[in-house]
Amino acid sequence: MSYIKHKSDESMEDYLETILKLSRNKGNVRSIDIVNELGFTKASVSVAMKGLREKRLITMEETGYIYLTEEGLKRAETVLERHNLLSEWLIRLGVSEETAVIDACRIEHDISEETFEILKKHCTKK
């Protein structure tokens, strides 16, 4: 079974991952925090937040604070786990940290669940 993600899926995952990271570091997250973190325009982030709300992956309060829904949190945690494990694995293989982080971001969207689970088991063996 092959499933190819669209760029919009990857973008959505990147936004969810960023919201999760920011919420863990800052507590409350607003669109401007995402703009500053990712370097995107306010308009681009606004459009993305609208799309995430429509998919019920985030909620936004009138104050502008953004919260992940249960499904949004689940997806964000999956992407972040993949990113962290892949980055660490590539660094252990000898890839520079900067390159490992960039490559992990690319791989995290395309790796199958089966391959990731096997890699995770292999990487967590003592």
C-alpha cells in the first residue's frame, strides 16, 4: 500500500509540530509566534490556521491563543517523535546536527509507519 502525501499535508504537519513545540516552551501560542518561529508571512500563517481550524486540528480563542485539539495533539506528537528520533539517529551515524535536523524534517513526512516502528525499535535497543 503506497500513500504519497501532498505538500499541503507536510505543511500542516509542520505547523502542528511548531504549535506543539511553542506551547511546550512558551505555554500560550499565537499566530505571531508561529510567524516568528517559521519566518513565514502573517498572511500565510493566517491561511494555515484557518485550514487547521476547518480540519478541527486546532482551536483559536478570541484572544488569539491557539490550542491543539485532541486529534491535532496526536498528530503533532507523532511528527515530533519522528523528527526527534530521525535527527538523533542521523547524528549518531555521523551527520552534522544542522544537516540531520534538516534531513529529519524531510524524512519525517515520507517514512512509512512500518519503517519508522522498526527504526524506533532498532534505535532504542540497548
